[in-house]
Amino acid sequence: MRRSGLSMRRIGNTDGWCDAPDDRNYNRPVKLPYPASCETMKRGDRLYDVCIVLEANIKPRRRGMGSAIFFHITRPGFAPTEGCVAVSPRTMERMLPHLSRRTVMKVIR
């Protein structure tokens, strides 16, 4: 993937994202293994080869109002996500150089 104006780091085998509403780390990154329900960030299907955390339910964080809302690579055939925004690898590669911490993405429901 190309460079980006965003701070980026490689996802490791112990990276997770808590999606358990009753857990103190709900909608936050965690280290695996983790005792509560969480998303495994390093995936064989490569959906999170580039994964940008969208600011959905981050500040303030409200339990049960959504977690692990990312901008990531789509599944084959553009299958629906569980609340994320997903694009093709080519689209992601073209967008990355134009993204920065100042970028605002508006998701219209």
C-alpha cells in the first residue's frame, strides 16, 4: 500500500478490538487473548490489511451504541459489513495518500 498522511502501524497477532458492551474496554483496542468478546484484527481474509478506525462511538463512548466501526477493505462481491465502510483494495490504495488526521469522512445512513 502507498504512504498516507495518517499514522499507520502493522497489525500484529495479538491485536484485537473489544466489542463486549459490558466490558471496561468496550470499543477500544485490546491485546489477544482477551477474556471478553472482541474482533481479531489480523485476519486471513485480508479485510483489515488497511483498517482505519472511524470516530463512531469513540468520544463519548456509550455502551451498546456500536463498536469496531472501521474503514477497511471489502469482502469479495462487496458483501455487506456490520456497520463499517468498505472499499476495494484499489480504491483504498488510491485514497490513502489523500487521507490525514484532518480528513473528515461523513457516513450518510
